[in-house]
Amino acid sequence: MKIDTSKIKELREKTGLGVIECKKALEEANGDINKAIEILKKRGLEISEKKKDREAKEGLIGSYIHTNGKIGVLIEVNCETDFVAKNIEFKELVKDLCLQIAASKPEWIDVESIPKEIIEEKINEIKEQFKDKQEDVIKKIIEGKLNDFYKEKVLLKQAFIKDENLTIEEYIKSKIAKLGENIKIKRFIRFEIGE
């Protein structure tokens, strides 16, 4: 199937990926842009899975101070090589993560970094709130409420402020696929006057 160049251009603008990857995805999706995006997402996830155990000791420290001077963010984002750390795509990722943290106030990078006591406390709160429900219903409620809690408080689970259809985790995985290196958020801190 011959793919129209305007569709390739549109897909490139939406994903930031190269011409060849976009063309292949469009061919596989028979010209359907939404299907092509899903195909590219899946490929990105597969690539990031293969790279997740690779050591990331290079990277950048990013910073952001809001225009009113009342909110500030520092973040360390690691990659495998200095070459990628100097890449404009990587710098853009670090900047976007700073903006995300300033706007969305996450408390933890990932679910695994939440202290067990906090999760247990949350579960007990939910159980107390819905104690009159059946056990199986309570389990489903706990699962749903915990997922909502993660989406609010965990950076990787938050919806990306520049594209609500992507989580931060998916956004990072798309950069891993594009840059070809493992990328990890090592740490961040958010400052706000009065907090």
C-alpha cells in the first residue's frame, strides 16, 4: 500500500518519530493514523522493556522556577551516555518533567517508592469508608481507589500535562524508543512557598 506523505508528516508531528518508523507503522495500519500510533506505542514499550535493566549513569539535572517565583523544581534524570544527555530530545524530556512536577505535585517517582505504611493506611481508610459492602466489592473499590491515588501522587502514573492521553511513564518510554537508551528518573524535589 502506498502511503500519502501528508499522513507520514502528520504522524511524525504527533509522535516525534522518524520518517521510516512512521511509514512502516502506517503501512502496517493500512493508513489509519490512530492504529499507527498504537503500533508505535507498542513498539516503544517493547524497546523500553529490553533496555530497562541497562545501567543509566549519565544524564542531566533539570530545574524550573515558576514565573511568580513561588514554585521551584529540581530533578535528576539519568541515561546511558553523555551523547544522549546532550541531545535536544533528552533536554526537552527533562524540561517537560520539571513542568509536570511543578504543575501536578507528585510525591513519589513510582508506586514501589511509596512507603508500605502509607499504602496500608490508605487501604484501611477505604475499608472503613466502605465497611458495609461485601468483601469482593471492597476489594474492587480498594483497587480503583488506589489506582486513583497513584494517578494523583505518583509521577510515572500521572497524565502528561502536554498530552492527557499519555502517562509520564508512556512518555518516557517513547523517548527510550526514540533515543535508544534506558532513561530513569533518579530523584526530584518540588519547592513551594509556604509548604
